[in-house]
Amino acid sequence: MASSILSDNTIADWLEKWANETPDKECIIYSDRDFRLTWKETDTRVNNMAKGMLAVGIKPGHHVGIWATNVPDWLIVLYACAKIGAIAVTVNTNYKQNELEYLCKNADLNALFIIDGTWESDFVDMTYTMLPELKTSQRGHLSSEKLPLLKTVVYIGSEKHRGMYNTHELLLLGEMTADDELKVARANVKCHDVVNMQYTSGTTGFPKGVMLTHHNITNNGYATGEQMEFTQNDKLCTCVPLFHCFGVVLATMACLTHGATMVMVEKFDPLIVLASVHKERCTVLYGVPTMFIAELNHPMFSMFDLTCLRTGIMAGALCPVELMKRVEKEMFMKMTSVYGLTETSPGMTHTNIHDTFEKRCTTVGVDYPEVEVKVINPETGKECGVGEQGEMCCKGYNLMKGYYKNEEATRETIDANGFLHSGDLGIKDEDGYYRITGRIKDMIIRGGENIYPREIEEYLLSMPGIRDVQVAGIPSKKYGEQVGAFIIKHDGADIKEEDVVDYCKGKIARFKIPKYVFFIDQFPLTGSGKIQKFKLGGIGLELCKQQGIEVI
């Protein structure tokens, strides 16, 4: 994609394009409840939501939080924000009260859209706890000493709550409101305006607000779709959370820029995913590795016809080669991998559906068009040669505008030459393809030997009986760190700690063989499904204590 092809369209431009060109084609589908909107119906609903938002005091430039699972009006609220020039702030659905208060303050939220009664949390009750003023305030007149900028809380749905509007009311308000104010707001929106703020997962330290523009995310979504040859005939089953870049950019922006249909799943459930693909004849499926593992191992997997699938993305974590191979074989997909991070909108590199099986399964592809990727030696700052490990860095249209209210962190992440430093380790091969070898901070240093967990994980995944594995450092007085392997077994697998050690002997270097082997049921995850590897060391120490194992 040459620079002249980079589009200056805003999100609203893309939405209106398909509403005009393919008005009767389906845009959004929820197969489990038969909720369906055409492109024209979607645009009309967005306009009504936008006018309703303006009517209750949400204005251009306001920061609007969306704290919800992938409910039907999630995208409507996002697109309405984009139409009026407000900034949608996506909120992790796993946040608890303290985390939500931090985000509301840090992001300077003016409005917050919420849902009720999730599988884990009651968002309404938590919001009332955070903002007791809601219970007594007149709707539209919230006044909170704790969060003075937050004036409006909207429930997504038709249920009424004291102190809150609901989206049903906003849509009705929009239908009864003239278009004049919306037209003025819409005309002032430019492609380089910030449209979305996403908070990094916060696996270390406090989360930071990543400012992304229309130009960032629509062009990254377009390039993503091009790598998989998206057309208007594609149907993408989206089961990854929309509060994360994977969902809101790689999924919805790829569809938005190609006129493809989005088949949505409210919250990940392998059975609903399989049924949605089967019923709607989806052609594309996304997921993080743990999602594909859950689908492949579901007891009803063989009941569904997945031959309609042609491609997809596995990303969000280091993707095991053996899992990629199994997905290709059993789910009939030419799987691709995207590498990047929220700060890069998120794609930096992507494999192509026409790449060889080996490249698609063992690399994360080549640079996105109009993105310059380099592997840089973190100690010398010089570009690494072919096959030499270093830090993955990039610059281009996809770089965030910066961290919100945090210029210091922005300068630490983007160097004087305009390259963003990812914190991830990788190598570039002779064909220009990248392989991710781990994170700088994930590296285990055992007695002066540098050990990269990725290498050990890939080897252990070839062992029969192992379903998934993560390797992390366990603190050691003698060596600094020892290698710990955290293993999820296949159902019925009869393997023991000594079997794992024996499997490694003579196959990988002695200092890389796990000193500790733990069999666990699940890994600690962020809300977006990423494994929180930094927690595993502490979990390992606790398991050693419980099992009477002396840590040396």
C-alpha cells in the first residue's frame, strides 16, 4: 500500500460509504439472539445515538468511557462518538472499583456508558458505589466531588436506573432531534483527531492512556484486511473483546474499511463461537491462543461445520507453532499472525494468506505497508543484522499520538528518531520475516545464562499430553532465577513432573531444563486474554511452599 493510498477517511466516512453503496447488506449480526442490522440501519442508529448524546450534553471533544462486554450497541456508541468528535475511552471489563476510579480520573471522563450484571461483576452497582450521587441526582445533572468532570452515566439497554439515562432513551431523543447540531459537529471531525483512547493492560505499573486517531486505526484495519484479502462477502466472527485493539481495530476496522459483515459474540464462549461460525457461515475467525485451544478442545467441536472458514488471525500472545498447525488442519483456515501493541494501532507486522505454511506458522510476517520495522540492539541502539536478536521497534502512520497527559512516558517509548520501542525481543530472517522470541523483561537469567522462555515453551508443546505451557523465572538464592514450567494437561493425560524433565534431557541445554514443573488448570489472564506471565514467579513460589518443595 503506497503512501498515496493511505486514506484520510474518518470512521464516519467509511460507515457512510457502505450505507450508501450497500445499504441492504448486513453489517452487524448477533447470531445467538438474531440481532441484525444492515449498513443503512447501522448508520441511521448511529446518527440517532449521536444526536441523543448531543441532546444530553455529550459534546465534541468529550471523553466517553465504554465499560461493557461486546453488547449490540457497543459499536453504535463508538461510531456515534466518532461522528460528533468525541473520544471513546475503552474500559477493561475486568476492572474493579479502584481501577475504574483511576481510569475515570486519569482519562478525564465526561460520560460513561455501562452495562449491568456480567458473568463477573455488576457494573451498575459498582458505579453507584463509586458515584453515590447517582442515586439522588436528576438525570443529566450528576455532580461528584470525587469525579467532577463526569456528568453523564448511560446504561446500555432499555432498563431504567436512578440517575442514569439509557441508550433506548438516547435513540428516541435522536429520532426526535433535528440534524443541525450533528451536521456541524460531523463537519469539524478530521482524520488526525484522536477518536479512541485505550488503556494498556497494566501488567506492570499503572495503565497509560494510548491516544489513537481515525488515521491510525482505519488505515491499520484496512491493511490488516488486505493481508487476508477481505471483501464485502466476508463474515468475521468477532469474539475478542472490543475494549482491546485486537477487537476494535484488527476486527471491526478491517470490516468497516472493506464493507464486510461483523458476526459478534458478546463474551467469549467457545460453544457460541462455534455455533455462530456454523450458522452464519463465517469466513474469518480471530482469537488469542487460549481461545482457539478452548474451541478445539470443546466436547461438541466435531458437531459443527467449519469448512466455511478460510482465514483468520491468532495474536495477542506468543502463538505456539503446534497450535497453529492444528487450527490449520482442523478448522480449515489459512491462519495469519499479527504482531504489534496498542501503541502501534496495533499492527506492526502481519503474515499474508499466500505465505507458505511454514512462514504463517512460525513467523509474524513482514512490515505493514508504510510501516518501518527495525530490530534494534537494546544496549547499543544499532540495528541488528539478519538472525541477530534485538528489540522490535517501528515508526509510521500507525504510531499513537502519545500517552494521555504523560509526555515523559511518551518520550521514553518513542525515541528521538521517531521509532517506538516495543519491549519485545525478535529476529529478522533472510527473507524479511520476523520471529518474536520473547519480552526483554521475560528473559530468565540463571547463573549468568540468558534463557528465553519462548524456546522452552515451543519444545514442551511437542510433548504428548501437554495442552499449553508457560515458562517463567522462579526466584533463586543460588542462581538468581530457576526455570519454572507451568503446564495445562490434556484431559486424561497421565504425565508427571519427572516425565517432563526426562523429555527435555538430551534435547535442550541442561540449564534450560525446568527445575520446577507445575500442573495448573489455568494461567492468570488480563481482561483481553493475555497471559500475565509476570505473576507466574510468585505463583510458583506459593506452589512450592504448598507442596513442601525447597526453593534453592
